[in-house]
Amino acid sequence: MQSGLSISYPVADGDSEEQQEKALKSFYKIAASSCTTLLDTIADACEISALSNNTSVNNLDNRGARLSINGQVTMSVKLKPPTAAAK
């Protein structure tokens, strides 16, 4: 199963490397919670098998720079039986 994630943060003047690190940590926390959500709803088992992301800084609308993170989480999932998933 795959899930796509997109996050955008304003970039303040200063240490952009530190801001990028904080944004990536947020991305990874969200990615890690993907299995938890599946286990709470439709899955009996879930494991992240791959994770990819791209980061970029843009100022397309002249309102200030924004850091964008786009990525994919690929998970190996064993779905619950149809009757169990409906509960």
C-alpha cells in the first residue's frame, strides 16, 4: 500500500538547514503514524517497507519562501477480514 504526503512550511530568515531538519522530522513522524492508522482501521499487520521524499524551497507568489516536502510511504499490509474491517 502506498500513501503520498505533502507538507509546506514558511521559511524564516536564518538557519535554513535547521528548519529543513525540523520539517523532515515532522514528515517522518507523519509517515511513521501511517501504519498506526491502518492498524486502527483496516489492517492486522503493517510495516513500512520504503520511504522516499524530496525537499525544495520556493517563493513562487512573492509572499516569502516556503519549504515543501513531498514523499511516498510504501507499506506491507495484511488486511483484516472483511467483517472485522467493518467494525
